[in-house]
Amino acid sequence: MKLEEYAMYWYQTYRMPKQQKTTQQTCLSLIRNHIIGSELGALELEDVKAADIQRFLTDQLMHGCKIKLKHYSRVGKPLSTHSIVKLRQILIAMYRQAQKEDVIIKNVAEDTERLPLPWKESPVFTPEAQRKFLAATRSRRFYAAYVLLFFLGLRRSELLALTWDAIDLRRNTVSIKKALVMEGNDIVLRNSTKTRASIRVLPIPQEIKFVLQDHKKKQKQEAQAFGDGYHNEFGLLFTSKDGSPYNPNYFSRNFKNLIKHMPFLSDNLHLHSTRHTWATNMLQCGATISDAQALGGWSRPDTLLNVYAHSVKETQRKAMKKLYKEISAF
């Protein structure tokens, strides 16, 4: 059996049923656009050597990009390091299964060189920039959404999936248990989050409670003004003007446009920067890694440590200064 044939068999049989649709689209795109139709894909599975896979990964790294837009093409340009890492993971997992099925003797994909993911510091809002942004958007329709992003560290999918029955204004908590995502061209509300760790209950301060109460009142007024065409069937906090779920991509684009029109903000900032900002602020305020992990919904602490290493170092610096002051006082 050719490698490309086994790749599709393996994915559809073993991996695809376990994945959500958005992840399926990513994996299928990598298999169809890069493995199928390649020189590697045309080889018989049992004849492939580690060197063949290494050459394939190197070629993809140098010339594997398939993006072709109307006014812009990156075909033949370098493929992202993240995609190369994912391709290697797919091949290793595929060969592991082939080994279990006695199709091959050795997992040659494991003998290839692992490509390190590039590290870059995630852009964050400074405390001053955060205050200015919220002050400038106080009269905006989605001001309450921006407050939740900055002070609860929500993912975009979690924010836009929030329903009023997940808000407990007596206990001052928000339950994160759903996700709003794009599947192709469709907006889909899932009754599950990104991972099991993403399901969580977050405490909210009194100030955010007042913001949510005000938002609820404005939403009712908007529904009355819109009339019979208003249908918020899921009871979402943030919707289009007719009550329908809001397109996540539009939300990100609108947020980016707001930043562009604020000269005091860096162009590198984007919607997910609010989550980076929240995590950074939590660590700077003295929250433990385990608390930040639980509140932010990360499944593993090393993800938090890798992405926010600069914040941990800053916390360490403050701890060392505090220790020095205390000891030097004696």
C-alpha cells in the first residue's frame, strides 16, 4: 500500500472520529495538500526510509506553501514551522499505527530530526494601554465583551458562546462550557469547549457584574427596537443586531480595526492579545501557575510556562527583590 493511501485510511479510521470539525479540517488539509501527490506519498509504505521523510519535511519547509489568493500567492514559498511540526506528528502517529497492524516493522518517522518551534514573545497590552482601550470603547456595543476578555482571559470561542444562563449574578460567577466556532462558512455553537480543562467556573468582581447588568438592559432595548425579526434562540450575551450568533471572524476583524484607530496602541496587538494580557497580569499579580492554568482553561501547565515565560521571569525578579529587601533589613 502506498504511503498516501495508508495516510487517509489511518486518519479516517483512527484519528478523525476523535477530533472536532475544525481540527479535522486542519489535518485533512495537511494530508491532502502535502502528503497526497508528493514523492513521499507515492512510495510503498514499507519501503520508506527515515531519509525519505526527512527530505520530504525539508522540501516542505523550503517550498511547501500552497496558499493562492486572488491578488497574492505564496505557492512554492516556505511552509510554516508549525505546519512542518504537525506533518511530522501525523507521519509518526500513522507509522505507529501501521506498526501495531504489522504492516511495517519499524517506525522510521521517529528517526527524523524534530524541528523546534520558533519562540516569540506574545504581544500584550500594558496596564495603561488596557485602561485607555476600555475607556475609549465604553460606549461601544461590545464593551462588556472587551471587559470579559481582559479580566477573565476568555478565548474568542468561549466569549461568543456565553449564554445568560451561564451567568450567575447572585453568586457572581460565569460558567464556561460552550464554544462558538466557524466550521467552513457556518457559525456553530458547540455544547463543549476546546478541551475538558476549558470547562470551568470563574468568579467575577462586583464591577463586572454591573457591566453585565447594564449590557443585559441594552440588549433588551435593542431586541425591542429590532422588532419581530429579532431571534436570540440560544440566549447569547453577544449577538448580531437581529439576535443571531455573531461571526467570530468579524469580531476579530472589528477588534483589530479598533486598535488601528487608536494611535496609543501597537499594531502587533490583536484579539488574542487580551488573553495573553490576562495571563501576564495574573502572574504579575502573584497568582500561582496552577491557579492561572485552572482559571485560563489550559490543559497543561507547560503550555502556560512556554507562552508566558517572560511573565514568570518578571515574577521571579520581583520575588528576588522582595527577598533582598527583607534580608537586608536585618
